[in-house]
Amino acid sequence: MSVSTTEIPSHLLTPGPSIEKYLDAYVRELDIPVNLREAVAYALLGGGKRLRPLLAWHCCAGVGAKGELSLPAGAAVELIHAFSLVHDDLPAIDNDTMRRGKPTLHVHAGEAMAILAGDAKLTYAFQIIAEKVTDPAVAGTLVRELALGTSGMITGQVYDTLGGFAPGLSDEQKLVLIHSNKTGALLRASCRMGAICGLAARTGKPGRELQLITDYAEAIGLMFQIVDDILDVTQSAAHTGKATGKDVDAGKLTYPSVLGLERSRAEVVKLRDKALNACHELGPSAEPLAQLAAYMAVRTK
Ligand code: IPE
Ligand code: IPE
Ligand code: MG
Ligand code: MG
Ligand code: MG
């Protein structure tokens, strides 16, 4: 079994500088007003764990290709993620004033700019694929995956914020729907898009890899938000870089509020093991993914 660590194991972070450089260069080359560029950069660069591009990279490598082929896909998902955080923090949604250890974008640049910079990042995510992925068939597949992930995230945010569930669902069923959409859908897109880039570049017939990557992604996707809920009730804002203790105040449906902490933690272990099983079947090239899953289960921020 992989080593469990509350920090991302450093050898899995070797793609980090390439990911930062790629995002930075893309923001710099956009032909946009200076204030918009500043707002986009503020909420995209220099912060965040970059888990989504890291997952794309290691899923690409996990199917036997060079990880850097995943850079446009990973950057695209990170742009959607950053957009989702800016809008999630708005007064009309979670009304948060701190993100990644600094003031949220609407506090820094005003609400109008936060809305528009979010819209812009949503657009750049698709633009980056159209511009940087040279094979039109691969680009089309990636756009579809990214659209599915983004619309899942928005559906999840609607459930989380406004409800709209079909009648008769239990709280546990609602939780799975909220979490696997608002957070799981983009993590699923990160993994599948990374694997799609890898499979397109690799020689040799595809086998069950994409299905196994999807099984992995769906397990860690739900697990990631359960851990986020747990951290909201167990960690300080100084440690996580964002307000904590807010879910209860806002009356959110969360794993700890419905199942309690102990059963929530058991659920995390169950989902981690599901992800590890998929890695096991993928073989030695998926060892980094196994280590990432182990880390995501015990992360503290
Ligand atoms: C936070 O995501 C929002 C959720 C989907 C739970 P991350 O924990 O990946 O945030 P950053 O990107 O590292 O700031
Ligand atoms: C946010 O979930 C998921 C998104 C789509 C942004 P949360 O509202 O729990 O995320 P945090 O705790 O603010 O990062
Ligand atoms: Mg929210
Ligand atoms: Mg929030
Ligand atoms: Mg949260």
C-alpha cells in the first residue's frame, strides 16, 4: 500500500513548475484589458494545490504516455475550477471573504469584476483546448468531457445552494448527488481528460484503462468533497486558508451533519480503497495515482 501523508508526496509534485508556467504563460498571452488580466491572475496563479492538473498529468502517465501531453487539459480544468471558486465565494452563494489565504476576488476587485473574471475563466478553459490541442478529434473529445464536468459542477452548486431534487430522496442520496456533481464532476473530467490525452498519443490498443481511470476518478471525486466537509468542522481558517465552520451556520447538507464525523471518515476510507483497487488493476504505472488517493484521504487543507 502507498504511504499515507497529509502533504502531497514531493515526487508527485515534479509536474508542478510546468503546470504553473503553462497557466502563467496563457494568462500573459491573452489579449484582454489590464484590470481583467489582473483579476484572472489573482484568482488563478500562485495558490491552490493544483490537484486537477496533477491528476490529469498522472492519469496521462498512468495510461503509458508522457505526462506533459496533459498540460492543456489540466490547465483547462484548473481554469474551470478557479472560476467555480470565485463564483462560489460570491455574496449570493457562500459569501466568503478568504480563499487560498488571501481576500476573495470580489473583496479584492469588487463583485462586478469577480463575476466577469469568472465568466472569462470559463471561456478561456474551452479556448485553451481549441488553441493548444492540435488533433481536432482529441480536442472535440476533450471539449465534451470538459463541458460534462462543468455542467455537473453547476448542477451540484444548484443542488447545494437552491435544492431542486426529485421528490422522495433521503438526505444521504441528496448528499451523493450534491457532492459527486459539485466537486466530483470536475475531478472526473481532470482524470478522464488526462487519460484521453495519453491514450491518443500512445501506441498499442486501449484496453480497460479509461474505465479504470473513471472508476478511480468517481471514487476520489466524492471522497474529496467528504474530506472538504470534514475539514470545515475540524480545521481552522488559518490552516486551510479559507473560512471554516461555515457549513453548519449556512445549514448546508454535509457528510458530518448527516452521518456524523466517524461514519464520514469510514466513508472516506471506503472510497479511497475503491480508488486503490482501480489503481491496482491499472498496474505499476498507476502507483502515483494510488499515492495521490492516499494523500487526498488524509489531507488537512
Ligand atoms: C476546494 O478545492 C473546493 C472544493 C471543490 C472542495 P481545492 O481544495 O482543490 O482548492 P485549491 O485549488 O487547493 O485552493
Ligand atoms: C465548492 O464546495 C464546490 C465548488 C464547485 C466550488 P464548497 O463551497 O464546500 O467549497 P469551499 O469549502 O468553499 O472551498
Ligand atoms: Mg459552496
Ligand atoms: Mg464555498
Ligand atoms: Mg467546503
